[in-house]
Amino acid sequence: MNNTDEKLENIEDVLQQLVISINRFSQQEVKRQGEMRIPDYTERLDQIYKELCELKQENLKTELNQLVEQLKKVKSEPPAVKQHRFLLFPETNQGQYYKIVFGRLLPWGLLFVATTYCFSLGQQALEVWKIKDYDERADQYVKAWLYMDEHTENKVIKKRMAEAWQKANR
């Protein structure tokens, strides 16, 4: 389209120059009435100029018609369907994907899992140690109690120990 517009503009410029030169010659003709006469082409040139203007308008109309047809084609096409997919592996750039997954995500993920496992293992070991420490202390008290019970000869002390035992077991 641009090519046609440029050609039309070039033709229009040439015609305008022709009209200017003819007007100059017609003025010179008035001065030289005795010499050879140049025919008057101004009417014909005006007619050609009007036809060029009409061509330009028709050219714009055809461009508009083509744009309208393109819009109709775009509207007649089915609308794009949105797809929500979770891809485990990419369709393109696989090398970059695997570089990220195996170079960064996988080692950091394994480190996170190992750290979490070690933390929970340490927590369980701490609980076991606390229970073991508590049992050792309780065993000491039970051994001391049994020793006192076996080696006391005083009945008052044995009676008080029996009462304390009953209160503790309630």
C-alpha cells in the first residue's frame, strides 16, 4: 500500500510542476503573441488531478475494507482456551530445567530433609535421656527406701514409712 501511495504522490508532484510550468509558459505566451502558440492543457491537467484525488480516496477505502475483513477473521477465530497444567518436566529448555533441579533444588531439598531428620532424632534422644535420668534418680530413692525399711528396728519409723508409702501411692 505504501508503494502505491508513494507513486500517487510522485505523480501528483509531477502534475503540479507541469501546471506551474504551463502557467509560466501561458504568461510568456501573452508577451509573445506573435510567436508560436502553446495549447492550453490546464483543463485536462485539472481533470487528471481530480482523478488522482479520487484514486487516493478509493485507496483509503480499500485499506479500510481490508482492515475490516481482517477484524472479521480475527473475531471468527475460536477464542483461545486457557489451560492450567502442572508440568513435571518442561516442554522447552530442558537443559536449563535440569541444571536448576539437580544443581540447586535437589541438593538443598536433601539437606533440608536430612537436617529435619537429625533434629527430630536429637529431640527423641533428649527425651530418652531425660526419662533414663529420671528412672535412675527414682531407682536411687527406691533403693534408699528399701534399705531404710530393712535396716530400721524402730517400729515408729516403720509405721511412719508405711503411712508415707500409702499416701504416695494414692
